Amino acid sequence: MPHDGNQPPTQLDWTRAAPEDAEGPGPWIEIAFGDGDLVHLRETSAPDTVVTTTRKKWDAFVLGVRAGEFDHFVEGI
């Protein structure tokens, strides 16, 4: 089903980024890979608010997380 470009497609396979043993509603981040190179992100507490980016930007972000580039955001936790 085509979409208007302003809203993500309705038929996405969302994956929750939570530990396997996590209980409760979260909130958790969910990710869905869409058509082409689109990647969609949302929070379980606000599923109608979706952020869309490209696969290239998503991959760069994931590599940055793995490299510790964002650790300063969570210092002291």
C-alpha cells in the first residue's frame, strides 16, 4: 500500500529494543525497516509519533553507539 511520504506505512514489522527478560510496558524504543532505505523509530508509550531516517544514517548511529561515542549522555547512571 503506498503512503503519502509524511506518514510511515501502516504495515511495518516493529521490533522492540528491550532485554529479553524485560517485563512491563517500558517505555521501549521500537524500530521497523521500511521500503527502500527507510528506518522508522518510535516509543511504545507514543506509537503514533514516528521518526523516519535512512538506513545509512541508522547504520552510522549504531556504529557510533558501539564505539562509545554517546557514552557521555549516560555518565553517572
